[in-house]
Amino acid sequence: MADLSVNTPATRLLDGPSGKRKRARFTPKRIMIYGALLLVSFYYLLPLWVMVMTSLKGMPEVRMGNIFAPPVEITFEPWVKAWAQACTGLNCDGLSRGFWNSVQITVPSVVLSIIIASVNGYALVNWRFKGSEIFFTILIFGAFIPYQVMIYPIVIILRELGLMGSVWGLVMVHTIFGMPILTLLFRNYFASLPEELFKAARVDGAGFWRIFLKVLVPMSLPIFTVAVILQLTGIWNDFLFGVIYTKPATYPMTVQLNNIVNSVQGVKEYNVNMAATLLTGIVPLTVYLISGKLFVRGIASGAVKG
Amino acid sequence: MLDTVPPVSSALDDISVSIRDLELAFGSVKVLKDLNIDIHKGEFLVLLGASGCGKSTLLNCIAGLLEPTGGQIFIEGQNVTWAEPSERGIGMVFQSYALYPQMSVKSNLSFGLKNAKLPKDQIEKRVARAAEILHLGPLLDRKPGALSGGQRQRVAIGRALVRDVDVFLFDEPLSNLDAKLRAELRVELKRLHQSLANTMIYVTHDQVEAMTLADRIAIMKGGVIQQLAAPLEIYNTPANLYVAGFIGAPPMNFIQGALRGTDFEGIINVPMQGYGFSAAPKDGAVVFGIRPEHVLVNDAAASCAVQTRVVVDVVEPMGADTLLWCTLGGDEFRIRLDGQTPIRQGDTITVGIDPARASLFDKETEIRL
Amino acid sequence: MTALPDPDRGAVRAKAAPARRPSRLLHNPMSKVAAMPMIATALVIFVGCSLWTVVHSFTDSKLLPRLNFVGFEQYERLWSSSRWITSVENIAIYGVTALVLSLVLGFLFAALLDQRIRAEGIFRTIILYPYALSFIVTGLVWQWVLNPDFGIQNVVRDLGFASFSFDPLNNPDTVMIALLMAGLWQGTGLVTVIMLAGLRGVDEDIWKATRVDGIPAWKTYLFVVVPILRPVFVTATVLIATGIVKLYDLVVALTNGGPGSATQMPALYVYDAMFAKQNLAQGFAASTIMLLAVLVLLIPWSIHEFGGKKRG
Ligand SMILES: Nc1ncnc2c1ncn2[C@@H]1O[C@H](COP(=O)(O)OP(=O)(O)O)[C@@H](O)[C@H]1O
Ligand SMILES: [Mg+2]
């Protein structure tokens, strides 16, 4: 073995290729990949760009110019108008009314649905009782039933409860329809925690609520965040339930927005419309941009069943 | 690409794979440093080292799955440094098997060949041969999901086999199997090597696999080869302190001390006349090493020039042999004995040391003296 | 997970007569209280309301629901209504096209993002952001972008192509293109993210094996990766398909069913029958058909998913 040197100091390199292959910085393949991605990005960003640009132009400029061109003269008038003056029917107090309605609908719905679903998921994992899995299965399959099948009977239920047309009626509806996905989310999360944790707490004499509040909740912050993101965007963006279960005074922002933009009366003010549309989109967009990975996790949890 | 490169020199005649001044860095982290190995035709070389030392990285470089940042790789006389993996004349077997899960065993074997537009009868012949060698006949129409771990591993080997190449690369192929199956497949692999006579480069962190399979073992640490030699040579004359501690279980006992003339002086004094110094001995701080199984006890120790007495802390009878855990000069001292020893915990025993079987390392450089 | 032994029960048993077991109802009482909302939702809303609607679809309810059964009359009227037929045709055309395109594009985008590109996060953010928006917002933006007098058509004409014509919102033959442009804009990001997660889950060694075998990347995607991702495709299909059946908001905002009835959808038909035309039973019958459509999609999937092997 003497002829086979290990770690010899002198170079043993022979002729021919050596080290990293010299490649053009951008191969045709890479250029195509980036080209395709830029094209896709262009398509995806275009509406956002147009929305922002239009909302910053005055109406004369909108009529004259090109919707892609940035404003010659930036004006925030359309935003002010959309927020405070745009008309739906007889009301001319702008989208602000819908915004505050949406806040009043979304906040309690998010809180309520998450409290109920998390406790429920916990019970399903750690305190099973006869039939609990059957109800859960019905719940999950229920998530696939078209809402159209259930909307009218719910109208009757809300009427009986005296909640039809009120914010609280809609809160109840959102809590109900958020339950399948949220319960699944929490159930899977709690099931992934070590069972010993729960057993140890029980041996220490902790009961149902103590274990939940003192042991599980503190270590489940990420999943609560995911749930908040999921519900916040989902409920804010809802249109169907809003249009059915509320009345003009309590319409959420999406419904009011659609009424403003798609109203047939009056002269169309496209810049105001786009400002209104942007205003409605800003809340979920901000949530999305801030939450990033957690948002993806939220929608992925909806996608990955079982 | 290959045909533009003429065979380089007659120096490579007997060499199957030659790695020259190989270097690989991920960003600023150098994972492989100035590596040189020449692997003979038909040799079974094992790359052995702790997890993260760069074994897989080196193997992937040889396969062409990673691009080295410096140096050259020759396979069968061709400079393949820039060649695609499929053009290098290698077959590879992965730890996770990496079978194509939705294809039958037969399709797994033939997928690459079909893609290379090999004639149909050729494909049939090669698949049949691999199936025969690896006893895959009855499994050909099954999907990988319906196979046991050992069967999957054989299919993975089969996929390398049908490529009809000179060099096989294995990346920890047995580590996903249970201990019994691992031992069986180890023997099967050895048989396969004997009957095929291909060059095989085999990565593992399991020293038993390395010792039993290898013609030569390359022990790696931190992207550098510590020693490249036949298994027994590594066992008997480890090149440095790291290798000495790495090979053998339980590991070699080390005793700190100094060398004066040819005498080791520490908690025990050992005259080292019978020791094969690699160079003229120089005085200085050294580490004395002796393997647990080379320590003699009681009657057997009577004839030894060096003797001392230790108390047995723990006895671990393992059937075939027994391990004694003692303390010598405050350090743990391990002894391996025949399984039927009458020694009990708390006994005071006489231990003897044969200098000819010991190792000495420079304390500073950690290199064998 | 196995059911836990219940310490309470042990305690009760020690005090009470040894042979008597505590009542089933007292077992885990808190758990049952906690599950009440779920039980109520499952039974009252999902089962109860659905059955209520199905039952009332066999009545002649007009302004108010009543139980005067008329057999399949509502269904006969439904299937002889040209507007309903158009709705079903429309959703079939839109559904199949949107499903195929979003699967193909979603996979393609995911494969592009999987090429070790720079700024992957930025590209992913861009492709996914529309998914965070309301369908109403999506519909209104695209209505503006496609506006014939100011939008794409006008801009291209201003560039000198005076005869350029692209006005899908006012052309019944091409309005589906507008719906697809908006729908895919909003929904493909989700498919992309799901597919990308699937691609990232594919064993790295499989890719190495195909390189050693000399399989080109596109063939690997087609013949190795796509089959591996089959479950992901199935999940994505179910997700997209059930979403398409419910398609409502986007159409309302973008075209409101028009021009003519070129983008009428079953969900619009249901809404109009129930809340605009005071023809409740028609709405119930139409929504029952929607439920049936979902079941047809869902049952094979759930058998495939949960039937063969039980999963913990
Ligand atoms: N793609 C990579 N990027 C950065 N570092 C890597 C990469 N792959 C491996 N490494 C690092 O290189 C070292 C050697 O890895 P590897 O060759 O896989 O070790 P092993 O000997 O266990 O097979 C490890 O420290 C590992 O963290
Ligand atoms: Mg490795």
C-alpha cells in the first residue's frame, strides 16, 4: 500500500477537467425558468397594480388614460370618498359602515369559534366518549355540504331565535360553519402532543378544564395563531352569509362593496370603486403578508385531511 | 462527453476510481478537504466515520450528484469530474432505497435502460440476470410497497446491477434494516462482491460492517481521511488517536504519560522495547493505548513484564465475553475477557499489559509514534 | 389512541356497590358538555337542516315553507327550466376547465418554484396573495381590468392595434374566459402551495436515483413524481371540486350571471328561487341536486381515502 499516498502535499492533478465546471451564469434553462416565473408574477400582480393606480387617479384621468399607467397627479380623494361618502341605496356614509360591521362580526366570530373548536378538539382527543368520533365524522362531512342546502332552514332558526338580520345571528352562523375545519385543526394538533403530558396531569389530579387551560393551551400558541388567521380571513371575506343573514344596516364590508360597485344608478366612479375594493382587501392582505408561513400552514391544514 | 477524454496515464492502469485533491465547500464551509484516494479494480472500499464527517458528500461527488469545488475524479481511466452521473459508469444504492414507488420491481429495474434506448432483448436479459443473482424472480411484478425492507434493498441493488457498470456506490444501504436482516444482507453483499468482482465503494458508520466487508477502510473525520488501510491494519496499528478511539468496542483504553527513552511513564510504567516505533523515539508527553481485549488478567498476566492491580467496579457478562469496568488512576479502564470468567464486582485483580500490542501517540499531534 | 381508564369511575366504584357501574351519562360529563356545540352542529345543522331542505323539496312551498307534498314535481320543473339547464352546463364547463387548469398550472408553478430558484419566497407570496382576498374583491378587480372601454382591450388599442378586440365580459361566447381568468388568479396559489409541499416531501434520494439512471427531469416529474403525488392530486381535486360546486360570490361580483345567462350557476339559481322569486321549493330542489353532486364527488373519494386502510 506504500504507493497509495494519502493526503500528499504535492498536487496529484492530471490534465483535463478539474474542480467546478465553468458554466455560464445563466443557462438557457435557468433563463426560461425565471422568465416563466416573471410572467406568472406579472399576471398575478397586474390586478393589484391596476387597482392601486386607478384608486390614486382623478376621474378625468381615469377616462383619458391607460389603466396601467401610474397617476400623473396623485389624489387621495377616491379613498376618502370610498371610505366616507360612497352610496349604497339611500345611505351615503361610505364603506366605513361596512368596515365597522365587519369588525363587529369578525371579532366575536373568530373568538367564539376558536374557543368552541379548541375545547371540542381537546375533548375529542383526550376525553373520548361513546359516539364522539361519529359526531366528528358527521361534522367533517358536513364541511362539504353546499351551504345552499342549509341556508334556508337556518333563516328559520335565526328568525325563531330573534337573531335574523343581526350581527349576532351572523356570528352564530360563522361559528357553526367554522367548526369542522377548526375542530379538525385542533384535534390533529392535540393528538400530536405526547399523551404522557395529559396522563401526568391527570395523575396530578388536574381535571378537564385545568389540564386544558394550564397544560395544553400554553403550549399550543402556534395552532391558535393559525386558527385566528384562518378564521379572520375567511370570515372577513364572506359574502354569501352576509347577504342572507344581515340587513342593509348590518351588511358586512364585502356585501356593501359589491352594492357600491355593482349599483346601476349614477355615474360610475371607477377610482372610488377601486379604492373601495382595495379597502376591503387590505385587512386579509395584511394578515396574509404578516403571517406568511402560518397562513400557508392554515390553508394546508384544510387540505391535508386525516 | 466521455469520448473526448483519452485515458490519462498508465499510472491509472490498475486503478478503478481515483480521487485527486478533491475539495468541496457548501458556501464557506469546507466539507471535503484535499482528499486523495486511489481505489483498485475490484476492490471493496469502505468509507467509515461518524455522522456528518462527509462520507455521503464524498460518495455523491464520485457519483456526480454533487459538484466538487476543486480536484478531479477518474473512473476507469476517464476524467469524469464534469460528467453527468449517468455517464460515469456507476450504479448507486441509497439508504432509503429510493425505489420508484408506483412502478413494479421490473419497471424499477428497466426504467433507466428503457430511457437509454437499449434494445428490448438486452433489457430483458439484464433484468433476468439481476433477478437471478438477487433472487428477485417471484417479486418482479410487485410494487415496492408490497416488499419487505430486505427485498426492497435487493431491488435497489438490482437497479445498480442492471446498469452493467464497473463501480457500485452504496450509501449506508443497510442502516434502515433491523439487526438480524442487516447481518444477513451483509453476508449476501460480500458474496455478491466476490462473484461480480466489481469495484465497490461503501459508506457506513457501522464499524462491524466496515471491518467485515472491506478490503480497505478509509476512516474520515471532518472531511479528511485519517487512515486508509486494511481492516486489521487499522485495528492493530491505528494511525492516530482518533482512529484508535473510533475502531473497537468498547474503545481502546488511553493512559496519559510521558516517554523517556523507550519507557512510558504514567500511572503505570511500561518499557516499550518490543514496540515497533515508526521513527526513533523522542522524549515528551504521549498517550499510551491498549485495547480492552489485549489486557491480560490474573493468571494470564503473571508472565507480563508490566503488572498493576485494579478494583472491578462493574461486571457485564455478555455470554461470549465479559466486560470489566475498572478505574485506573482516576480514569475508566475497560477489560474484555472470556465469557466464563469467575471475576465478580468488587474483586481486586491483577492486570498485565503486553507492550507489543499497545499503541503510543504523540500527545501534541495525536499521531502514532 | 386507546381510551383512557377513567380514575373517576374507579373512585365511584369503590364507594358504591361493587357490581354497579356508573351511568354512561356521568362518564366524562365535562367532555360531553364541551362537545355539545359540535353535536348540535352535526345533528341540527348538517343532518337536520339538510334533511329539512331535502324533504321540503318535495313540497309546493312558495313564499313560506309548508308540507304539502307534490312528489317530484319540483324536480321536473327544475329540469325543464332552461335557466337551470344552462346553469348546470355552465358549471360543468367552468368546473372541468378550472379543475384541469388549476391542477396543471398549480403543479407547473410548484415545479418551477422547486428549481432551487432565488427569491422563492417572494414568488410564492405573489402567487398566493389573491387567495387571501374575497371573491368579491377578485370579481370587481377583474371586472375593471377587463372593462372594454378602459381595460386591456383599450390599452392594446391605444398601442396601435386599433382592431384588437378582447371583451369577454360582454360576449356570451367568451365570458367563461373572464371567469376562468379571475377564478384561476384567485385559486391556483392554493394548489401551488399544496403541490409544492408535496414536491418537498419527495425523497431526495429518488431524484438522485433518476440522475444516476439518466432520466431527464421532465420525465422524472411525469413518470415518477406525479405518481408519487397522486394522493396530493386527489386531495387538491376534492378541494377544488367542492369549491366549484359552491361557486357564487365570484360570479355575482364579476358578471352577475350575465351576459344573458352565459354565467348562470346553480348557486345563483338557488338564491334567486329562495330569496327573489319566493319559490322556495324550487330552491330546495336545486340545492338538493347540488348536494347530490357533492356526494357523487365525495363518496368515491372517502371510500378511497378511508375505506381501504384504517388510519389512526
Ligand atoms: N446541502 C448542504 N448544504 C450545506 N451543508 C451540507 C449540505 N449537505 C451536507 N452538508 C454538511 O456537510 C457535512 C457532511 O455531510 P454528509 O456527507 O451527509 O455526512 P455523513 O458522513 O453523515 O454522510 C455535514 O456537516 C452536513 O451538515
Ligand atoms: Mg450520510
